[in-house]
Amino acid sequence: MVRNWMNHAGVRRAAVLAIIVLLLFMLRSMMNIILLTLLLTILIGSIYNGVNKLIKRFANVPPMIVLLLVYGLLILIIVWGVYRMVPLISVQVKQVYLMIQQAYMYPDRNQWNETIIEFMDTLNVQRLFEPGWNAVMKISQLGTQLLVSIILSLFFLMEKSYITRFTATFVDSKLGWFFKEVGHFGRMFLGTFGKVLEAQLLISLINCILTTTALWIMGFPNLLGLALIIFLLGLVPVAGVFISLIPLGLIAFSVGGINYVIYLVILIVVIHAIEAYFLNPKLMSSKTNLPIFFTFVVLIFSEHLIGVWGLIVGIPLFVFFLDLIGVQRKQEKDT
């Protein structure tokens, strides 16, 4: 009786899905590395395929060389961005420090100095230091996770053919039925995940163009480096917009004082609203053949339940669930 019950395809599929969910729950502390590796593998893999096809039109270059060139270029871009931005941000921090120092040395020189002193007196520096230190540690941890994910994605793409052949042998093992179902679920999820990444890339590009144009109008220096940072942070849904506010805020203060900081905050809020409430639902909807209303609701709830990553994996998980229960999505909208 039990054996017949376990041989039922639906029961097996449900059991495999439950095991996958349990494993992901147990590995939740490593979810950043898992999702970053998946994200980088898909993105860089797509770039590599495009570059490889382009190069093959002109020369017969080994694919491994092309892959290493793509990763080398990626690392150079990241290093160049850090090299350009770190000195600029350090200068802005030094200027802010000197301004506060001048305010305490000459408190009666102008009303602005008095305002700075009053503001600093209201701050509990000790209370601000602890969350600031925690933020530094989290950024350092995220940097380490990003490095590990880049290395993992590189090795995966280098041995993609061998890994594919190796994992295919699992289907012929004694637990072949289990790995067959895992592969089925993986293909269902990754099909939608790739489409969501395409949408996020387009959102990041639009966000970068809008923000860089506004910064150019405001007279910001080093627009190319800023555009690179804005684009890369834009790949982090919604939160990336606010992370970019830290270096941009310091530069805005040195360019135009507190007024420019206020203008910048308004700009970031407007762009965040455009991204979260228009671009994200619209583009996700067009990529997944879902109504905009459903897309919008799923994004809200997935961000609440999962966090920032929910804005990327929420839609694929929802579509995965729909495919799992056999819901047919229309390919074209009714007019």
C-alpha cells in the first residue's frame, strides 16, 4: 500500500518539492551566495554567449579565452569604478569634516554654523557609531560573498559542458527519479528567472540613464564613474537606488550644499517611485505574461516576506507555482 502510494507521480513530485524547500530553508544563511552565483552565472553567461558569437564572425578564438576575457573585463570595470569613486568620496567626507570643525571653531560667524552645531548636538554619536559599524561589516561581508559568487560562476561556466554531462548521470542512479524531478523543477524556475533578469537589466539601464541625465543637469563631476555605480547598484532592485544615495549625497553636498542634497533626495524618491510602481510591474508583466495587477501584488508581498531578493525571485516563484498547478497563462493580452 505504502509502496504503491510512493510510486504515484504526484506524491513523488510533492515529496521532492518538500525536500527542496527544506534544504533551502536550512541553507537560508547562504542565500546571498546562492542567489548571487545564480544571478552572475545567468548574466555573465548571456554576455559570454553574445560576445563569443560576435568574435566567431571574425576569428576562431577558443571559448575559454573569450570567457576569461569577459571576466577580466568585468573585474577591470569594478576596479576602475572603485579607483575613480573612492578618492572622490574620501574628499567629500573630508570636506564635511572640515565644515563641521569650522562651525565649532567659529560658531558666531553665520547662521549656518549655528544650525550645524545644533544639529550635531542633537545627535547621539555613540548610538550612530554602532549601526554605522554594522553597516560597514555588512558591506564587507557582501563584498566577500560577491567575490565567492564570481569565482563560483566562473568555474561553472568554464566546466559547463562537463557539469551538464556529469549531472545527467544522476538520472541513471538509484535515486534517478528524485534527480529527474529536481531537474524538472529547476528548468521550470530558471525559465522565468532568466526573463526576470532581462527585465531587471532593462530597468537598471533606464534608471542609470534617468539619474545620470539629472546629475549632468545638476553639474555633478565624474559622470562616467557615477553612471557605472548607478547601473551596477540598479541591478539590486529598489534597494540599490537608496544605496547609491550615500556617495551621491556626499558629492551633492560639495557641489551645491544642503539644497543639492534635498534636490538629490527628491530625485532618488521620484526614480524609486518610477522603478517600483511603473517599470518593475510593467516589464515583469510583459516578460512573464502576467496581468500588471498580479505582478504588482506579487512584488509587494515577496519583498515583504523575503526582503530585497523577493523583488527578483518573487515573480519566478509565483510563475513556478502557477506552472506547478497547471495554470495556463495567455500569451497575448485581450484588447
